[in-house]
Amino acid sequence: MQLRLFLCSLALLMAGCQTAYYSTMEGLGFEKRDILVDRVEEARDAQQDAKVQFESALEQFIAVTDYRGSDLENQYRNLKSEFEDSEDRAKAVRRRIDDVERVAEDLFDEWDAELDQYSDANLRRASADQLRRTQTSYRQLMQAMRRAESKIDPVLRAFRDRVLFLKHNLNAQAIASLKTNRAAVESDIQALIRDMNQSITEADRFVQSMAAPKS
């Protein structure tokens, strides 16, 4: 489903109007719930990619602080590259989470408005109950995603400081000085990775709940 939705989305990027986008996607057989599931999967994958990148950045940072050779310029370039890749991954995570939030709000607004269209009270009640369950599951997902996202900027700031420091202080003493607070950087990244893992788990749970047959 992801690939098909992705290709359809690309073809509709120039549509501009969100309403027209949804209308066209519905004409292709995709409801808002399908789009939401796809967006959640994309956000989950973006977090997985970011997690791997931050792990790589941490490994490079540790390698730099333990470095005893003479090729300091190469060490700086490697750390700078890891930092820039981490920034790119962070931007993708933020964008994907925002995409999830936008579609979810539209889906829930539509779902709530359509409750008034029921003539069968039992079906209306069942749909309203399902809406509340889905919203509860969604809130748990967003809390996990936003919690992980909130830990990204402190990590990036710490890396940016160290990259800038090395840029103008390429000597053994500067390399050694980075080791003094390495434990704090490691702790921050490990906390970020833990929260990303929790967010990824919540995303999988939400996708499964949306795909499960409803009673």
C-alpha cells in the first residue's frame, strides 16, 4: 500500500488544496484512514532511519574522543558529516510527524461529522465508540512521537557545539577536551534512541489496530 499511496501522493502534490487532494485520493480508492496509516508508517520509518543515524553519529563521536593519531582533519570531516546527516534525518522525522497530525485531524473531524448522518442509533453508537478508541490510540502514538522528537534538538545542539569546536581547534588537546563530558552526550543519545524505539512500537501498534477488523 505504501508505494501505491506514495506514487499517488507525488502525482497530487501540485493540487494545492487539501480538500481536492482527499477527493482525488478517494476517487483512487483511498480513504483518509488509509492515508493516515500510510503516514504513520512513513513517520515510523523516518524514526527508524534517524535512530540508526544517531547511533552512527555517537560511534563517530566516541571514535573522535578516543583518537590518538595525527589525521585530525579527517576526524573533523567525519564528525561533521555525521552531524549533517543527523540534521537531515531529524528534519525528515519532524516533517513526517506533522504529516500524521494533519491527516489525523482531518479524519477525526470527518468521522465525528458523519455520526449525525446515521439513522440507526446502534450503528451510530458503535461508530462513536470506535472513534473514541481510535482517538485514544492516536493520542498515545502522538505523545510517543513528540516525546522522542523533543529529545532531538538537545542532541543536535551538543553535536553542533563539538563540530564547531573542532573546526577551529584541530589539535590533540581539543580532541582530549571533548572526552570530559562525553558521558552526558552518550546519555542524551541513548535516551533519544529509547524514546524512538517506544515511538516505533506505538506506531506499529496503531497501524495494527487500524487494520484489524472492527466489531
